[in-house]
Amino acid sequence: MAIDTRATPLLPNHERTIPVPLRRRPGGQLEELFETPIFTAGILADGTTIGDAALLTRLINRRSNMLAAVETALEMLVDAGRHNAPGSAN
């Protein structure tokens, strides 16, 4: 998932780290499974933004598209509710 919906907003002057999975090969040392990211972007709790401009633009576009999809779904449900015939009593 591109956006973690369970994540809480990051407060000013706080950090959040994401652990990188490690593996140990038989007879070898621990090694990281993924390269450490070079660029990051984020939207802070107070609305300010940080990080790489291109990644930040993509993050904002994804959030905007997700909100548009939710609004469209709600509009469709409301419209469908208006067209339903009232239930008949048995």
C-alpha cells in the first residue's frame, strides 16, 4: 500500500524510523535486504512539508486521488439511495 492509513501524524520535532529487514547467510554476517533510501518526503502534522520535491508531489497526488475516489464513492451511494424504491411492508 502506498499510504499507511494506520499511521498517526508525525508531530513537530519528532522522528519516525522504518527498520530495514536483515538476513544472515549461513556462516556470514548480517546484511540489509534493501538499500537505505536516499530521498524521502513527508507531510508533518502542522501541514508543513519536508523532503524531495518530486516525491512530495507524488505523495500529494496520491492523497488527492484517494480523497477524490472516496468522494466519488459517497456521491454514488447517495445517488443510488435516492433512486431506491421504498420497501414494501409484508
